[in-house]
Amino acid sequence: MGFVPAVALGTGTAQATPVIRGTGTVPAALAGFDTAIRTYIAERQITHAQLAVARKGKILLARGYRYADRKSGDMPVWLPPLQPTALFRVASLSKHLTSAAIMRLVQDGKLGLSAPVTTLLGLSAEADPRLAQVTVLRLMQHLGGWDRNVSKDQLWIDHTISATLDVPLPIGHDDIIRYTTARPLDFDPGSKMVYSNYGYMLLGRIIEKVSGTSYESYIQQKLLAPVGITRMRLGRSLKTEAASTEVPYVSKYTNKSVVDDSGTVVPYPYGGFNMPNQDANGGWLASAVDLVKFGMVFDAAGPVLNAASIAKVFAKPEIGVNGNGSWYGGGWWVRSNGSGLNTWHNGSMPGTFSFLARIQNGISYCAIFNRREEEGTPDFDSIDPLLGKAAGAVTTWPTTDLTPNYF
């Protein structure tokens, strides 16, 4: 379809007219989802976005969006279409893949959730004996003892690690682990939940050590291939390394390059952080249809996970629930909903914001954008209630399954 004007931005005169071009399929019964996303991307001037909606194993809506401002000098009035299968960095929506891989290894008898990370990866606990109390399950549930508000997020301090270890950029996983293992934990493992990218990076290394193959290959072979997902892959740092169908990423911020020692100031999404190092905690490329398709793995026992593995992913951690009645399972936030569970997660890094939810009645939805909330932009987290409201307004769900169009 061609250009479809969205809502005008703001009020008053001399407002630019946004133009949104959509691809894919929106059943009339799900038009509320489409309207919500159009409004959302127009308000935030997001140039590339995707939306997918599924219910009871069927993909019902699949959409790609391109946005431009008619008065913008650097954007053409005609917009090349964005397909529902284009690839985005999905940031922390990578974590449920990593947890599923861990549970698959457990399911196959190759790993135990109570195994200590020190034993699995041969790490010394000399700097802090409490490291021996960090188990696979505690890593999955963010109970490992690292607090990024205290010791900083180890995946985002490449220059510090390079200087401290006196190693050149780019640093690798081994450098990050050596730097972190030489320092004390921030709290007793299992005593509280603090979100940790580093903990998930360690899970990726455990997957490689136990499986004998690369993290990416294990995910693709054991998790994605059995359910027919073939597009997903790990992302790279530079635009010149991007996948052929990958979107461009937008951020107003810059950073000194972490891919070499040049000291060059680069756009933050392209060399301002190290994508390969993010693999198990935030490194995947996917489309929205890929993510709702993979989310179905958690609906019921199947070729990837059995019922016991799924139950463990969503189980309450040893410290119980938070004040909102939610808890962190394995790569998902979880909350009881009647006789079932709502599970969700978002992802955020410079140039990326993503959101995936599985709610009551077998409904799931995923939205991905090529920029995230930055200073001066509207709140991005509003996507959660926005899509929840759209789902609640549907009176009759369509039954035509779009899955064969994309897989």
C-alpha cells in the first residue's frame, strides 16, 4: 500500500505532515494495533518499525513501517518499503533465547541448574569466595551478585577494561570475564535480583563450553531450526558488516570507537559498543514475526522444550516476587494472570527498542523500532499499555494464519 498520513504531530501552525508507508497484512479486526503503532512512531519520528500479533499459534498481523516527514530535507517523500521480515537488533529480547538454550541443555542431561559458574568455566573465586555460590539458575534469574549501578555494566565499559588489562580494542569475552572475576561481587548471590547483562554473557559461554559449539550455532540448530526460523543471526558492530536485510539504526549520541584503538568518535550504534560481545545478553537480529513465532515455543511442550523446561523458565526465583507481583524467570518477566501467566520483556540499546509480550488467551505481540528513548523524546515504555489496550479492544479475533507467508 502507499502513503498513509498519520496523526499530526503536536498543535499549532507550521507542523510537518508525517508520512507512514506500511507493508504486510492488517486484518480489519486488528486495525486498532495498526493505529496504535502509527501514532506511536509518528510521535517519536521513528523511521523503521515492525509489528506482529499472534494468537493460539497463528500469526494474525505482520507489518513493516517506514516513516518520514514531508518537510524534512534529508528524507525522500517516497519511502522504500520495510518488509515484515527485515532484521532489527532486538537487544535484550535475546535473553529468552539464551535461557531456552540453557534449559535445552538441562533437558538433554548435559547441564544442571545448580552447577556453579566457577566449575563450569574454570573461574577463580580468589577475589571473592562468594563467586562459588553463583549457579546457572542464579545467572538466569539475575541473582548472581553483580549490580551495574555499583560496579557498572561490564558489557559497556570497553575502554576501561582495555586500559585496566592493558589489551588493545576490541576486547573479547575472555577479557570481560578476566576483568570482572578479579573484582568482588556487589552483593551476596541469591540475596536480591539486579538485572545483569554480564550474567547472561556468562550463560552464553556456558552454552558454548557444554555444547562444544558456538553460541550462535547452538541456538540456530537446537532452538530455531526445529520451529522453522532461519533468518535470525547475531549482529555485528559496523554498518559495513550489516546483514543484507538489516535496518539502519538512529541515535543522537556518539561514543569513542570500541572496535579499534583509533580514538575516533563514531555514531553510538555503529562502533560505539561491541555487538559480538553482546551475543547472549543482547546480540540477536530478528524480525517481529520471528520473535512471536519463537515465543510459541513457550506455549506448550514441543520440539524445543518439554513441559518441565517451560515450567522452570517461568518459575518463581528463590527470593520470590517484587512489589508489583512480578518476578524474573529465565529471560522473561512473569506475573500471574488468573489461572495462567503473562510474560514479557523489552530490549534497549543505542538505535534499538523492542518489546515482546505473551498475555492471556494465547495472545502475543512484538514491536521493534530502530531508535530508543533518548533525552527529549517521549516515553518509549508506553508501548506496553498501548498494545495491551489494542488487544483488549478486539471483539472477534481473525483466524487466517499468516505464518506460511513468512516461514
